[in-house]
Amino acid sequence: MARPSKYPREMRERAVRMVSKDDYPSEFEAIRTISAKLGIGSSETLRKWVRRAEVDGGTRPGKTTSELAEIRELKKEVAELRRANEILKAASAFFAAELDRLPRY
């Protein structure tokens, strides 16, 4: 389970909107300045937020947040089904061995 973010969702969205404005000569300069103004620990954090927003918005190729969440859930389900399958295989082998034994009487 991922740890909760120490930055509220509204703050992240606001920071991303601020970067998308053309008030700065470059995106790097905007990210560096805005992260310092908002007290974000690292400008790399804000850069990742911007990239994730671009992917979610469709302007950058990649898997969206909802697709990643779905993939994560499907992987959990596959792992659970594989565990259940292994248990069933072991149980069927055990009971098959019991049926093959000769009675003791």
C-alpha cells in the first residue's frame, strides 16, 4: 500500500496549473520557482506531478492514473487466483493419494 501524500490534492493541482502558464522563460524555471514558492520539498516532485497531469490529460503518451490503478488491481487478483490454484492443486494431489491407497482391513 502506498503511503499517503503529504501534499493535498488541491495543492498539487494548483501547482500544475501554475507551471502550465507561460509566465516563465522555460518549464524548468517555472517548476523550480513554483516549487520554492509553494514549499514543495523538491522541484523533481513538481516535475513528476506535471508529467502525470500531461499523461492523464492526453498530451503525453503513457498509461493514465486510472489505467495504472486498474493494472494494479488486476495484478492483485491474478496473484490471489494463483495462490488459490496452488492450494487446490495440493489438495487434489492429497485426496488422489488417499484414494489410491489400499484399505487396511
